Amino acid sequence: MKKSDKIEFVSVVVPVYNEEGCLQELIDRTLAVLDGIGRRFEFILVDDGSRDCSAEIMKAASEKRPDQVISCILNRNYGQHSAIMAGFSLVRGDLVITLDADLQNPPEEIPNLIAAAEEGNDVVGTVRQKRKDTLFRRFASKIVNRVAQKATGVKMNDYGCMLRAYRRHIVEAMLQCNERSTFIPVLGNSFARNTCEIPVKHSERASGESKYSLWKLINLQFNLLTCMTTMPLRILTYFGIFAAFCGYVLSVYIVIRRFCWGDGDSWGQGGVFTLFAVMFIFTGIQMIGIGMIGEYIGRIYNDVRARPRYFIEEICGRKAEK
Ligand code: UDP
Ligand code: MG
């Protein structure tokens, strides 16, 4: 199928983690939208090891409409991006749309995404208008987007928004990637020829609170960074070269000073604390550097162990044909 062809079958994938408060509304609203698009569709809900009634709500929806609503239950919490990957492994549509379960991304935007994809785009990103998140989250996102733009070379303004559409071949390419720590929007873009971005509405979380604690958020940022570039390691090398060069210049200067002025001046002794200061700075930088290398090595280790990225315990609704 050519990518500019009409989209006949749409798959929607939603990761769900303890979202019982808004899940029913999400299902109702999404199904209402999907019923109106005039195409075949499937709605895949992935339960990422929720400890509340989310799985029961999804299963009930699957029982009601087994042809269209598929519930995929993972055996424990693997994280949002792994859950989406589990959903991707089941999709059958020409276009795959991802969405958050908390209704921050209105499902009513789905037809706009389909229209944008039909214009010949492999990936359709979105930019949240009047984003309803804390100042800290918005500021962090700004930096991340800047870095992501530089690293992927794809100009997108909002990598954090998960309301996105991917053509099927992009999803298949993503499924072939075996790394355990991924950041799906960046991974998707790295396989796309044509991309576009459309503005979408953004709302407050419908119920419950963000599933990302500060630590999970930091981990996600490291995933994002390490999944797209090894640049930090290179910066480290450059910095090492620079530091070594400075050290060399300094030692030449000290030797010359010793020859010209002897040790009559108190410069060498007076500089003890300056030396300490410089040493602490360099030790600090070295530690950051080692930590950075550790982040990569940790991920390499995980990939070498090659444990499954997720484990599907149960699928309700129509089973996806492989
Ligand atoms: N989520 C998940 N597993 C997790 C954390 C989050 O499946 O370990 C889902 C969550 O249910 C929601 C989406 O990922 O559908 C985004 O999470 P959240 O809204 O908490 O993130 P935020 O909007 O604060 O970035
Ligand atoms: Mg949210």
C-alpha cells in the first residue's frame, strides 16, 4: 500500500495505569468519535499492571464490543512506553494513534490526526495548546524538545504529547527495535520520511494524579536522551581533551615561572586553595561523566540480558491475527 493511500483501518492504542476514575469516560468518548469516522477501527487498551479496577472496566468494554475493543493485560507495571509497545504488537490498522488515558488529550482530535496522515505524512505529531501542566513540567519539556530537535534532526515542537499518529510501517519498524528503554515519539520520528504537527487542545487531568513521580520523570528523560544520541559521551571526550590541554598549558607556565623568577614569590604556595577548587571542579565533572557512561552501560546491560520488554497475561476481545 502506498502511504498516500486512503486509511481504511484505524487502530487506537491507550496505555492505562490506575486510571479507574476516567477510564469509562475515555472509552465512551473515544468509541463515540471512532463510530463517527466512517472507517473500520480497533481500540486497544493496554493495562500496565494497574492495582485498581482499570482492568475490569476494560474487560467489560471488550465484552460489550468484542470486535472493536481489545484489552491487553500486562502482568505488571512496565512503564508507559513499554505498554504502548505491547499495544503496537497487536495492531492491525493502517494508521495507529496513541493517546493518554487521563483525557488530557481529547479523543475528539482523532479525525484531525487521520486527515493529517492522509495528506501523506508517516508521523503526525501534535502541539498542546495552552498546556495545562505545572510550570516545572512545561519548563523541563522545553529543554527536552530543544535537545530532541537537535538530536533527531526532525523539527517537532512537542515530543512530550502522546496524542500522535503513526503509519503502520513506522510501527513495524519500531517493533523491530529491541532496546528496552525507548521513547516512542523520538523512535517513531527516526523512521519517518514525512512528518507534520497539528495543534490540539489540552485539558487538565480528568481524575487521579500524574503517574510520573520526579524519579520516574528523570528516568524518562535519560531514556529519551540515551535512546536518541550518544552525544553526551562525545562531549565528555571533548571536555577531557580541553581539560588536558589546560593542564598542559598550566604546567608549562609554572615551569617558565620557576625558571624566570625562581621560587622567590609565594605564588606556588598561595595557589594551594585555588588548586583545591580546580580539583573539586574536575572531580565533579569526572563523576558526572562516569555517571553518564553508567546510564548508557546500564541500558546496554538491560539490552544484553534481552528480557522481554513486557509480558502479556491476557487478551480480551478479538485476538489479533499474527
Ligand atoms: N502510564 C502507564 N504506565 C506508567 C505510567 C503511566 O501506562 O507506568 C499511562 C497513564 O495511565 C496515562 C499515560 O501513561 O495513560 C500518561 O501518564 P500521565 O498522564 O500520568 O503522565 P503525564 O500526563 O503526567 O505526563
Ligand atoms: Mg497526563
